[in-house]
Amino acid sequence: MLLIHCPYCEEERPEIEFANAGEAHIARPSDMDGLSDQAFEEFFFIRSNPKGLHYERWRHIHGCARFFNALRDTVTDRFVATYKTGEPKPDIAAEGKDQ
Amino acid sequence: MADQLQRAHPLSGRLVSNAGVTVEPAPEAPRMILRAGKSALPALSKALGVKLPTKPKKSANGNGRIAIWLGPDEWLVIDLQSGDPAADCAAVKVLHSAVDVSHRNTAIIVSGTHSAAVINGGCPLDLSLDAFPAGAATRTVFGKAEIILLRETEDRFRIECWRSFSDYVFGFLEAAAVDTDG
């Protein structure tokens, strides 16, 4: 079982307490009415789906129930970093080096 | 005249008593889920008579009540003396949400020297005394059910679960407690 560090509980917790909530750092457009169909599709459906490091939202649903962000490698399943919602992204190049 | 309906305890009469572990239903108790911001805490703590903990995995006792930290703005308050914590919070003017969950939850007491091992039968948390000392409490999972686990003393745990899950949780504990002797 993976152990995931929850930034709110400040410790590593078993993965079955967590739920993935998709890609992180997707800003909702402020002018939703003015969006073209194509722009809406891009915001709403299209995700980066990278092979490798991926910024994701996770929720500690069976713990503190808070959403937080994580940087995870989609190939190895390794969590490089987890951080609270609203905090800046960790630098992907710097984090990637120590793998 | 019709007889008055009586609310039945979902686990009434259930008991597991093996070498080194006892599993029994806890008495009914009023409970409340409290949500509030940091600035509201002093007033709410004063009204409840128990200081709401602000650190993860902590619980606090006072005024016959247990307050358990669930999240950065969320607490479970259990009243062991049949008070009404939600009514106490209603008298406070600061912004908060207090929801009475007394009838949603029920609790199971697991006690004895093997209690941590029995709970680890269905719960993946590290329950060693270093990681989860007396007074520690958290929401977690037990088998397929969500529970709130409180270590009252070294050898005594309180498991809060939803009433509808209590038969499952108790049955799981019963099965986990079969081979504790020795």
C-alpha cells in the first residue's frame, strides 16, 4: 500500500483514505458565457494526460476530507510532493532532478 | 392507545469477550459535527466547556465532552453526560455550523491488551504508541466503512461509525478478535 503525505494531517497516511480528483491548477474561466464552444471544450474536457510528472488534485476523503495538490509521476506512481490548495506549484524541473 | 415507539440500539446485546480483547457497544451519546473558522474557536470552546484542538490527530476532554479534530475547520464533539452541545453552540453569535449527528452515529468500545491488533485487522493506520498515543483520534477507514477512531487510553479505543455500518463494523471486529489468545 502506498503512503501519501497529507499536508493538512502533516503525516503519511494509507492510500485507501485518499481519492484522486483529476488534474490540478485548471482555472475556471471568469467569462463562461462568452466562451466559444471550442474554448469551452478545451477548458472542460481536455486534460494534459502526461506520461511522467503530473500535477493532480487529491482529496483525503476518509481523513481530514480536505483537497490538496500533488505532484505525482504517472509512470512510477511516486508522489514527488504534496502541498496545500492555493500554494504555488513546486518547480517541476527542480523536483524531477532527484529521481 | 398506541405504545410509544422506542429507538433500538443497533448493537444491543452484542458482546465479544475473548482473551485480551473485549468488544462492546458504547452507550448512546449526543454528538455534533462542528465546523468553524479559526476566529470563532475561542467563543465556541468557551460555550462547549472543552478547548477545541487545533492540531491534527488530537482530541480534548472537558465538561464531560470529547472534542476530536477531524479537519482544519471540522470537529466531532461527543457528550458523555447527555447534554446538548448543538444547543450550547446555538447560543454563540460567531459564524459556525453545528449539526447534531447523535442518531447517525453509534460507537463501539474495544478494550484489552490486544485491542490495537484487533483494530489493525481492518484499519491500515499505524497504531503503535509512538504514532497513535492515548488521546490521539482521527477519521480513517475500517474495512469498507469509514470510522472515527479515538484511543481513550493505551488499551481502550472508541470507534465511531455510522449506525447503518455498525453491524458490519462489529462483525468485522468479532472476526478479527477470534485468534487473540496467547
